[in-house]
Amino acid sequence: MNTKSKSELKRLEDAARAGWLYYVGKNTQDEIAQKLNVSRQSAQRLVALAVSDGLIKVRLDHPIAQCMDLAERLKSKFDLIDCEIVPSDPADPSAITGLAQRGARVLEQYLKSDTPQTLAFGTGRALKACIDELPSLKCPQHKIVSLLGNIMSDGSASPFDIVVSMAERVKAKHYPMLLPVLTSTAEEKLLFHSLQPVKSILSLVKQADVTFVGIGHMGDKPPLLVDGFINQQQLDELHIQGAAGEVISWVYDKNGQLLNNNINDRVASAPLIQNSTKPVYGIAAGETKVSAIHAALKGKLINSLITNEHTAELILEHIKT
């Protein structure tokens, strides 16, 4: 059996990290040399090694030990089904570079299955980036269903809708939820949910084999405010209530428990399933997202995670505070 020495393994890890910075992070060789504290010639050789040894194809194809260790620690702490950690850019550790590629790789594993699958999706920038990284596929055996409405507050279509754009790329049957993200009243929400097409979509969501959602923070400028779903006064009230994050517009506290308020009463999204036995992937990274991700993990709103190593480290530190 051919085993590699520690020095060989270390060189492969350096090559994998250099390759990631070059092909995914779009760094120049001078920038890589500075970030890895090596000469430009060494950086050039590491990138070449990543290619010659097959570590770099379209996406990073070599597990970095630090990322693997962080993934195992998070899986153990939160009893996760899966945890995917991508490298962080040393110059911008909160950047979401690489999440889209890793998310697309996970998605492909389900899409390439011959067995019919139902895949449920939230919306958001990170998720849309994952879809943009997918190759063109033909998956007529699968169903793609939306977890929430795709209509903005002014009646326009959401620019971050996932289901329609993904269905076009992979040629699968899709089920968009033609509803506003937030209804005007709780009674209006019940009326919408009583409609047969919506009831059919909510039933499909319950049967989903895998779910992918973004995780929104509830800081000074959260997505719900930026995208116009709530105003500043409502955000201030959510802060007073202890809002820590949101998943498909459901707002929850630091323990991952849904808040009892007028906002959640009007959320038209599919109900969140806590302690799901099927994979529910949260895709998010960045310092502003740490509290929201931690709370979602703690409350079992997600049971699988795709993030970067800097965010993973901060989540583990957050546990201690």
C-alpha cells in the first residue's frame, strides 16, 4: 500500500489551498504568495502541483485537514447529517467565496440520482449562486419545489428565486409558490394556504428528500429589511423580542425557537420542520451570520451545513460564550 509521508501530505494541502485561492478565489500568484507567506515561484509551483496531481478540476477536489476537522467538530456538537466546510480567503475571511461551488457539488449528488427525488428550496443570494454553478443537466425524474413565495412587496418577482432558474438549468419539473413572502394579514395567509395548488405544494414540501435554505441575520441591515419586507420600526421590535436570525422568512431567537409576533403570523412560507430526519442544508457564511447560524443549529432548524472555515471557527467560539 502506497502511503504518503507527513511532508508529502502537507505539500498536497498547501497545493490544494493555493489551487483554491487561484481557481476559486481568483487570486493572482503574487497574492497567493503573500497570503501563504511563500515566494512567487513557490506559489506558482503549488498551483501547478494542484493541477498535475488532479487536486483542482472545476472545484477543489482535495480535503484540507483544517476544514475536515472543523466539519467533524460541528457534526459532533450539533448531531449533523452533513457538514461541508470550504477554505477561507485569508485577506477576506468572511467572504462567501467557494460556497457556491461546494453547494453545487452537493446538489449534483442528488440530481444525478436515477431514483426520483423531491428537492425543496428557499431563496437567497448564496443559494442562487449555487444554482449558477450547476452544469446543464437533464433530470425529468426529479421535482423541485419552493418553500416560500416568490413575490416581492411591490408585486414584482423575487430576483433571488431559485426554483424557476434551477428547473431551466436541470430540466426538472418545478413547483413555484406564487405567493407574497409576507401576507397583509394572518387571515389572508390562511386563505392563500387553503387554495388547492398551494396545498399541493405544501404537501410536496413535507415529502421532500432534501431541503436547501439560506440563513438570514437580524442585525442592522438584515435581508428582510433590505428587500423591503419589514420596516425599521418592525425590525426594532424584532430586536427587542430577541430575534437572532431567519430561515425562509421565519424569524427565530437565539435558541432557534420561532418568535410569537405579527411578522411570523403573516409568513406565507412552508412551516419549518424541527428535528427533520431528512437533510436540511443551511448555506451561509460571514461574521454577521454567526449568531443566526448557531441559533438555527441549536434549534434543529437545519441539520446540515455548508459554510467556510472562518465562520465555522466563530460558531465553535460562539458556543463557549
